[in-house]
Amino acid sequence: MARYAYVNGRYVDHRLAKVHVEDRGYQLADGVYEVVGVRDGKLIDETPHLDRLDRSLKELRIAAPVSRKTLTFVIRELMRRNRLRDGLIYMQVTRGVARRDHAFPTIPVKPALVLTTKNTKPVGIDVGPGIAIKSQRDIRWERCDIKTVALLPNVLAKQAARESGAYEAWLVDSAGCVTEGASTNAWIVTRDGELVTRQTDNGILAGITRGTLKSIADTLQLKLVERPFSLTEAKQAREAFITSATSFVTPVVKIDGEPVGDGKPGPTARRLREEYVRFADTGEAVA
Ligand code: PDD
């Protein structure tokens, strides 16, 4: 079966899908993206993801390439053509194709829209063995709240993690605090049982999974505090975990080679994973 990509109004064979060499996304990373999970044929948290896409576009003054109605139609049509039941939808919007110049094009340019899909195995309730983290200096810019395709610092941090045998990098700011992961949000459970994740501001991406997990934690009456936490505090935490559209809730069992807690996935991460999977299945946070 051919796999399709959507490129500027056309559904094309994924292997042949192309954008122009003068696309500003390619030339200047002048664009934004979104990744939405699909479970059993349904999108997880579609509205907040599309709202975040709109926000990213607005912050960079890129016009929406199509209406929300059209975009939701294109998503479904691509899912249908690719028989996507479980996996991910990737959407990317760039400022468009123009003669190379750092400044915005002075003549009207249509923003470019690309969508692709990826099949994955459905994420299970079982958290597995947990993952290892490697800390890396956060060398990103001051607008990490925008989901831009300019991901070089994230790419380098992730690669350094992988080369050290870790799965994800945690980015550490100049104050020694963990901002977030290279492509995930970071959480800890302190020794006092407080659930902690960094507050959302320009320093991190406001993860959609993070947002949903906040309401799940609230329903479960967990004590959630949004504040910065240091790498040292993370290493001494009872539990740690990451969240994202791709990883749901995944326990962290090692940071820079040191075990977190007893070095095994903890009960809070297990419970939150269970509830998040339930949410992904039913659309309801906590039955
Ligand atoms: N990454 N922080 C960063 C820097 C991210 O890139 C992501 C998402 C998250 C989690 O956001 P969400 O819960 O909305 O997925 C946090 C996506 C999955 C990616 O780049 O593939």
C-alpha cells in the first residue's frame, strides 16, 4: 500500500514528497510543527494541539495556511489513505517559498503546509523498565514556548544522550534547573510526595500531554507544584518521568548514571501512565 504525504494541497506518494529548495523552513528553519498521537483511529487531544499550532503561527506572524475546518479534514483524509489506526500525525507550516533573505518576504507568499503520518505500536499500560536520562546544558533561545522546527540544540542534546546510552536528555539552565527534555516535558516526585514540573513560560514548551496530566493529577488529588527543580533535586527524587505525545508517561530510572529512587519505575508514574492510557482510549481523564 502506498503511503501518502500531504504537500501544499496534494496527497502524494510519501517517497516522492518534496518541498521547494527555497522553502524558508528548509533555508532558515522559519516554521512550526505539531505532533498529534492517534489511538485506535482517534486523535488524542486534537483541539489543544491545533490551538497550540495556531499560537505558534501567531507568535511568528505566519498566516494559517488553511482554515481549521480544512486542516481537520486533511488530517482525516490522510489518516484514511494511510489506514492509520495507531501512530502519529506530523504537521508542519513554514512561512513559504521566497527568494532567500532573512527578513520576511515583502511580496505575499503562501505559507507551506506538509502533513505526514507514522504507524506505531499502541502505547501500553505497562511502563516497561523505564529510561535513562543524560543531562545537557540548555543552549536554546528564549522562546522555547514556540514549537518551531529550529531544533538543532534539541537534536544535539538527544544525540549526546543516545551516545551515552541514555534515551532522553534533560536540559539544564544556567541556574542548574531542569527546564525540559529534548522532546519531552520533565517531572519528578519529591521525597515529600510532591509532584513537580516546571512552570510554563518562555523557557519550555507547554506540552499538551503535560496539560492533560495536570488535570489527571488533580482528579487523583495528587499534590502538584509547578516550579523549577534542580538537577540535584531530580537525582534525589523518589521518582521521575517524562511526558509527550509519543512517550505518554514514561518513568525515568537513571539520571547521569545514578539511580532515581530504587532504580525502578515508581507507583506515581505507573498510575499516571495507566490513567493517561485510559484518557487516550476514552477521551476522559479518570473514569
Ligand atoms: N515533542 N518539550 C519539547 C521540547 C517537545 O518537543 C515536546 C514534544 C514536548 C511535549 O509536548 P507534547 O506533550 O505536546 O507532545 C515538550 C514532539 C512529540 C516531537 O517533537 O516529536
